[in-house]
Amino acid sequence: MTDLNQLLRKNIKNLIPYSSARNEYQGEASVFLDANENPFNEPFNRYPDPLQVQLKKVIARIKNVKPEMIFLGNGSDEAIDLIVRAFCEPGTDNIVAVDPTYGMYKVCADINNVEYRKVLLTPSFEPDVDALMQKTDHHTKIIFLCSPNNPTSNSFSAERIINILKAFDGIVVLDEAYIDFSSGKGFLPSLHEYHNLVILQTFSKAWGMAGIRLGMAFADPGIIAVLSKIKYPYNINILTLKTALESLKDTSGKEKWVSSIIQQRDVLEKELKSVPFVLHVFPSDANFLLIKVNRPRELYQFLVSKRIIIRDRSSVSLCEGCLRITIGTAAENRKLTEALKTYQETKL
Ligand SMILES: *Cc1c(COP(=O)(O)O)cnc(C)c1O
């Protein structure tokens, strides 16, 4: 990996971060007259911990990583944006990413006026390592990978990911938003081997907390220190901190949800494969299924008329005719398959 100080934008490397009252004083006290807070209306009157020490300790234990290797953001989306802003000089640097994939990487690149270079996945939805490397140049700071990938639903081969980590000198972001639904263990256990690796995970999917906006980035402490330096001081609010800490006390609920979703994924996959107009159901390592049909827009509109909303992905690269279906409860999935049967009948 290129030296972190050389990879960073110069202004970010030299930045002196905002120092909040809560940064200056850390410890136990009983009278807080330092932050111009209102003394009334506990507990909402107090600013949250800018470093989220308590929550990071709990996550560190669950994920088996050191707290200094964790960044917490307002969803993974905050981490994505901060990584782009930390490393990519607008108008000069560029990002290389697989295509198709999650849309936020390109949006963040566009917002920051950073060139975004797409490299098509292979026909089996794997990253093409040589083609990715060929797209990079001296100004490529980041490669974005997503495994299991959205919307293709497959995990990338670990060997290919490792080859990219070894071949590229810049930052490799590996988005593992769906890792809990996957049969693989992901790259957290390998984090120590790759100093250029940033792993993204989230509370939005397996943990069932998309509404509290909490995402995680795991990386070398040097990279985490940079993200912490440039984030909004109080990026995680006290309601989110409190809810997350409460939910993490007992992880058995989350594990039950995940196994139910995986089981329902198998049920729905079989059901969909028996539907005559479904041409293909792609193997999924995530909490959604990608299917291929002849007239995706028509089927999408039909389901909307039945008040069932899925995602039309048919205009996405390599996804011609494809629709993306999130796995719901058994009852919700049944409503979907019953609606598909009536659609079939209207076609006869
Ligand atoms: C859903 C999803 C996320 C989650 O983003 P949050 O901002 O944490 O809600 C991240 N990456 C991918 C690929 C996703 O599909």
C-alpha cells in the first residue's frame, strides 16, 4: 500500500479538526458548564459522545476487532462519502468500481466531482481483476467492491478480492452490507493482513435498524483516525446510540431474523423457479433475490397494482429483464407468489 499520508488529499492530511467541548474533557464529572447546553430536559439536553466510546466497545467485542479500528457513521453512506472526500482530490483523482453495484458510490463521486470508472463484472457476476487494474492509474485512490453484491446478490470469490487487495496500492473499500446473510465469513478476520482494506457493514439490514441510521467502517487505525477527524463532530445522535446499545445487549433476536430470512429465501427461490414466466432466479447470498423475466416493467406495474412493490433493475448493466425482490415475512412472500399466479392467469 502507498503511504497513507501520500494517498490522502493534502488539505485533509493537514487539517486541524474541530475540537468540541466533549473532546477536550473526557472523564467523570457532575457539573457540565462547558458546552453551552441547556441544563434542563435531560437526557436530550446533552451532546452525544463524539467518539462513541461505549458503543464501539460493544461492537468491538461482537466483531472481534479493536475499537480503534471502528468508525461509526450516519449509515454506511456517511462512511462512503467521507472516504471519497478524504482521498480524492476533486477534478484530479478517480475511483474504479465494479458495475453493476450499489448506486451510492457513484453519487458520492459525482457530488465530489471525482471521476468514477466502471468495470463490468464477468457474465457470472465476478469482478474482472485484470480489467479493474487496467482501469487504474496514478490518480486512482479507491476501488469499490461490494460482496455480497447489490443488485446481483452473489458473493465475489475471496481469491479475486485478495488479488485486488494485493495488486492495488490505494484504498480498497469492500462493502459487506449483506454479509450476515452469506455463507462466507467475510473479510473482517483478514483485516490485519491488508492495511489498504476498508470494510463497510451496517445496522440497516440483518440488524433490522435502517431507521436509526448507523453504519460501520472497519480499517487500519490510521484510516479510521482520518475518518474520525473529518466527520461532523456529533454524527451519531443520542437516540441512535441508546437504541443500538440496547439492541446489542442480546443478539439472539438478530440471529433469529437472519435465519428466518435465509430460510424464506430458499422457499421463495423454489416458488419463483416454478413460475413459468420467470426465466432465471440468480443464486443469492443476500436478503433479496434477483430474477429475470421477459417483460420486467409490465410485471413490476402489475405488482404495483396489487400493492406489492419490488425493484425494477432491468436498466442496470448486465441485468436486462431483471427485478430485485427483498425477502419479507412468510406471509408477505406468500402474497407475492399468489399475485404472480394471478398475473400468470391474466396472460393465458
Ligand atoms: C443497503 C446497503 C447499504 C446500507 O447503507 P446504510 O447507509 O448503512 O443504510 C450499504 N451498502 C449496500 C451495498 C447496500 O445495499
